[in-house]
Amino acid sequence: MHKLTLAQQAKALAAKQISSEELTRHYIDRIEAHDGQLNSFITVLAEQAIEQAKQADADRHQTSVLKGIPIALKDLFCSDGTATTCGSKMLDNFVAPYDATVVKKLKQAGVVTLGKTNMDEFAMGSSSESSFYGAVKNPWDTSRVPGGSSGGSAVAVAARLASASLGTDTGGSIRQPAALCGITGLKPTYGRVSRYGMIAYASSLDQGGPMAVTAEDCAYLLQTMAGHDDKDSTSVDLPVPDYVADLEQTVKGMRIGMPKEFFEQGLDSEIAAHIQHACEVLTSLGCEIKPISLPNAELAIAAYYVIAPAEASSNLSRYDGARYGYRCQNPRDLEDMYSRSRSEAFGEEVKRRIMIGTYALSAGYYDAYYIKAQKIRRLISQDYSQAFAEVDAVLSPTAPTTAFKINEKSDDPVTMYLSDIFTIGVNLAGLPGLSVPIGLQSGLPVGMQLVSNYFKEDVILRLAHQYQQQTSHHLQIPASFE
Ligand code: GLN
């Protein structure tokens, strides 16, 4: 059953060839058997999931394709009555009192929640090593990282412990782990999906999205997740297209740009060769591939590591030991409670970001760092706008390397930050981006990133879907988890 895609499972459920309860129990058994090695879940909601599955099986009114499909949620989506930790000691005792909007929409569609997945603390990271609950392991090689920060969500799908999952992407956290684990992951346009009930990291960049085996599966999930929400003032009130129907439209004549800056220096030659092969498939489908330029691309990481920590330092000020989350033992006074609660419960990377962000926003440095970074952000958006005057999509690798070893980069934050070199500009511009598996290099997955213009998720989903009709990389399962 776990070898079927979400779309195939949905058909089998609708035809009553399988029940949601059977499918859900099957995944729970797989989680029990395999997650000890992978550490992809923080919380498994076995009983609740079986209850939801029984309800889905009994419900004759709900006709959503997603009815009865078991998925996993990154542990920063609030879901009513369940622990929502954000991978942090700070929220180890936090039980969400409400559902995030996307969780509510998926529940209404009859989706079953298997559990909450492991992640870098507060979504800060590219390797899923910084979780309070321990590092997540890559199912293709358990001595390696799965990418991050949505590493648990990527692993749960790659090892077929869930039909699909939700992740969030602030600088690459859906696309980069999708690439390193060999699955398909979509970061929607900023504003396409409500952020209400998603624990905030950097609010002007954060966006939730689907992670699944195929682009088609992502389209089904996005269909339900997308749309305006009164509770999120940055969610955009635009009609939601029929993403699933759009998948079958032709891609013939689509223009795809390859940014020369991404291919110029130092790109791993084997990754470049995989990209070349993928381009040949797209060309055979009638796409036209041409060089483009994103002249400010090299500034993206520097700008991001001012803007994201600045927003994080403000968002994370709410964790003060007073309202919710961790409180230190026997505080002497208020000041002591603030400072010890935060010192004891935040991990190293989170503290580093809070310090960088606070510094960048302080009087005297604000203009030199924060304002400057915002100007660069504007230039990066303009580069993409110019590109989209000439092309329908921008193509690049998703990540500069395949999955690296656990502990290989954890002592060197700057090297770690470079993992997101191809993905971060897309968040700064607020554009949609998708990662699709394009093959294995020494047994480890390689991903290709496709980026389209604002609210043109249909374009990249269609390109990825049609690429997947011609290839089978996305269907490969790591040998120990077949
Ligand atoms: N790796 C980036 C960071 O650490 C992006 C993380 C994310 O997208 N949540 O900020």
C-alpha cells in the first residue's frame, strides 16, 4: 500500500479496494518498525489517527479526494490538543489549543494525521540536526542528514511512513530536504497559503507547503491548503485554480531559464550532469531552455541572514517563561526568569540568530544592516521579475550537494548556510518554488528546483508532473525501507 502515490491511494479508497483504517494502520506499523532508525517523528498520534480513519471510512458525505489519506505535519503546525514543539525544549510542554488554518482545512477534507514530524529547532537549519529531540537520519544513508529544517517531513515521505506531509519553507526548508531525500516538495507563493497557526520564524518569508512522492500529490494537497484566510492578513484573496486539472495541460513551448550565475563557478559536475539530463527530458517535451541572468543572486544569503534573524529575534521574544513554554526553576525575580528561561531552553543556533537579529535591528546598525538587506531583497525580486518577462520558469539544482554526513557542518554555521544558496532568493522574492527528484548520485538523491512567477504554482507543478510522466526517479524507495 505504501508504494502507491497519494493519488493512487485516493483512487483505491474511493473504489473501496482499501479502507482508510487499513492504510492508516499500515503506516503506523511502518512508523513503529522503522522510525527508531530515522527519528522523523516527534509525536505519533496512533489512536487519534485510527479514530480519524474510521470516521473517514464511515463518512458518506465528504467527497474530497483527500478523505482518509494519512499524512504527517511538521511539528510547528498547531493542531488542537496535540503537542506542538517546534523541535525546541522551549515548547516541549506546549499543547496547541487550536488548529492552524491549513490543518483545519485538511481535517475538514477528511485527512488523517499520523503525527508531528521532527525538525530543526524553530525551523532554523538545513540539516535537521538542531532539534531538541535529536537529529533526523536520511533513509538513503542513515549516517547522513536529510536536509532541513523540514527533515522529518521529508524523511517520513521518503521512507514511506506517511502518504505525504506538510513542511514550511523560510529559506529552502521544504525544497532542500525534499531534494536530499528524493521526494517532491512545493513552497507556494508567499500569501497563497495561510500562515495562521504556523509557529513563526521569519514572518515575511515563512510559507507552508506540501511534500509528497509526486507533483500530482502536491497539487492535490495545495488545492485544499490554498486560499485566503481572514486570520492571516498576508494571505492573498485570489481564486484558487484547479491545480490538478492543470497538470495535463501541455508544456510545449514553455520557456525555461537557467541562471548563469548558478552554473558558473564550482557547481558539482555530477549534479550539473543530472541537471543536463533533466533538461533533455524537458526539451523532448517541447520546452525551450535558455540562459538567463540573476545578477544579484550571490547576495541572497547575506541579505537573508540579516532579515531572517531580525524577524526571528522579534518573533521569539514571546518566549519569556511567563506566558507559555519553558520556565526555569525558582526564578529570583522577573529579569532572572526571562533570562534563565531563555538561556536554558533555546539551543545554540536559535541563540545565535536572536543575537544576530537583535544586533542588526539595534539603533546605529539598523541602517547599515537591516535597511541594506531590504534593498538587496528588492534587487533580487527585480532580477526575478526581469527573468519572468522572458521565461515561464527558472531551473537550477535545488541544493549544491547531496546529503552530507551528520556532524559534518554542524560546527560551521556559514558552510551550513550555503546549503540554501539556490533556494533563499526565491523566499526573498516571495515566489513559488518546487523541488523534483532527478536521479541518484552515489546512491543519494539529487533534486532540481523549478521556480515560477507569483501565483503560477500551476506552471511548475505541470512541468514537474510531465517530467515525472517520463521518468521514475521519484518512485525510487531507499532499499531498507521498501
Ligand atoms: N536553512 C535556512 C535557515 O536556517 C532556511 C530554513 C527554513 O527555510 N526554515 O534559516
